[in-house]
Amino acid sequence: AVGTGRPPSLPVHEPTGTEEPVQRSIWIDGEELEIESWLWAELPQGHAGRGPALVVDDHATALVPPGWSWNVDRFGNLLLERGA
């Protein structure tokens, strides 16, 4: 489909906190791992990390598996890349 209107403007993400992780114990593939857990809303643009990690929000939780990396774009989206 082709629209004739203007695309919506997206708000730029404004972090709400100090971007400090909390250590959590989780199970992945039958193995217990100590991982960092981040609050999504606190992460500024460009914040990056490597899996395994949890990124937690009120409406979604992202598990970044081992062997993946992640970073936050200017709109607050979490971008995952395998093997990075």
C-alpha cells in the first residue's frame, strides 16, 4: 500500500534514570547464569552491551542471548545483532 500522508513523527527517547544494572540469576538452555538486568527506560541512546542480558520494561522484556550484542537507538528501540 502507498499512503499519501506524512509519516508520523516519533519522539526521541529521553532516559529516566542512572542506567545501573541489577544482577539476576536465570536459566538458559539448562544452565543457570548470572546476568545483568537493565531497565529499558533508563538507557540512553547509544547504550550498548553483550548477551546474555535482560532488558526490562513495563510492557516488554527482552532476553539478549549469549553471542548477541545490543544497543539503544535514538527512539529507545533495542537493536540486537547476532554474533557481534
